[in-house]
Amino acid sequence: MKVAKVAYALKPWNIKVYLTARFSSPIGIGSLKRSDPYDTEVISWWKTKTHESYHLIPDFSGFLVKANSEGQPEPQNYNRSHADGANILADALTPNNGIVMWRAFVYDQNVPDNPTKQAYSEFQNLNGKFRKNVLIQVKNGLLDFQPREPFHPLFGAMPQTSVMAELYSGVDSVYWMEPKWRKIRGSVDEERFELVLSLIEQQEKSTEDWRDACLLYFQTFSNKSIPDIYQKPQHDLEFYKNLIYTFESTKPNIP
């Protein structure tokens, strides 16, 4: 119901809602013992929950999923592929023309492959095995939004699969988000509003640190002053190099 209220509040801007679906949801909120995409109970559970989503949100768009990465539950726990995991959700969404955005962000410290190669290694051989309503979400570069890096090799390597780019325009995007979110205060419950606002404010601080660190780092090579069109960093480069982010330092500031 909370998501339905958010969807209603965003509808005047023609913004549709996706849900970030945890692959193990059949276990976590469905009381099933498995989330194996080949399990008939799991298949039925996803279809039922998807139907409920469309009942509450008629223009519901679909699911965004991060699996097989950084400890997130995964189809590979059951010896299944990314395509197997994505397709079970795609089938549940098909009657309503919904979309699955399946992230190719797969970094696993237990996999010996180089992190810059892992997404290509796991996805390229699945070309053509995903449903038509599955989009493989690929970061623009090999690693994780580095200041400069080559474009991701999955672009052009999966001609029979829909591949989308995950782009990031930096702190300006976050500056844009905050006032937009503040305008819908009262349209969602206060706890939800404060939670999202706290996350936006935390993201704003993190992206400012990242921007300033990048500017100062490249300044060591250019030996030129930072152009006036850019906001000047508040600290020197050593300050940013010594920043340590932990869960406690980045968790939402909620009472």
C-alpha cells in the first residue's frame, strides 16, 4: 500500500514505479523453503505477488533485481543461471507487459575471476536465453563509475538480448532529486518520507565527496586551478583519501 501511494503521487509526472525485488523474497516474505526458479511453488508465488502488485498499482512497471553480487541471494545458489532467475520474473510480468531489469553488477570476492571481467564471463554466454521483456542493466564502464574507463564489453556482445546502460550524472542528479522528493510530503506516510529523504541526503554527501576527490586527484596531473564553473572542494586530497565508509557511517539517519 505504501508503494501504491508513492506511485499515485508520482503519476502526474508520468513516472512509473518499479520494485527492487530480492531474489530470496519467496523465503523472506513468502515462508517458502527455497527460491529456486525451477520450483513450482516459487513460480506460483512470484505470479501471485506480481498479480497483487498490478491490483494495487495498475501501471506498475516491473522489477529491478541485483543478484549474484556482494552477498546478495542468487539463482546460482541452486545451480541456475542469471537467465533462469530473470525469466521466472519475466513470465510473471508478461500478462501485463511488465519489464525485468536484471543488473549485470556481479562482483563476488569468492570468484577468482578479475572483477572487471566477471560480468562478461557470466552473461555473454547467456545471449539469447533471456525473455524478450528482460533488460540486462550494464554499467557504462568495466568497474564502478570510475572517472575514466573503457565502455563495458557486454555492449555489442549480446545481440540477441536487450541490454541497457546504467549511467550516472553525478551530484547534480542528487541535487535535482531532493526538492522533487520534498514536494510530495504528505502524499506518503511520514516514516517513509523521512527514510527516503535521509537516503537522498546521505547520497548527496557521498557524491560531493566523490566529485571533490576526483577533481583534486586529476589536478595533481594537470597542475592547473579548478575552473570557476565547478564548486571548490572543502578539503585537500589527503582528507578524501583517508575517508572510510562503513555501514554505520552511511546508514539512514532515522530516529
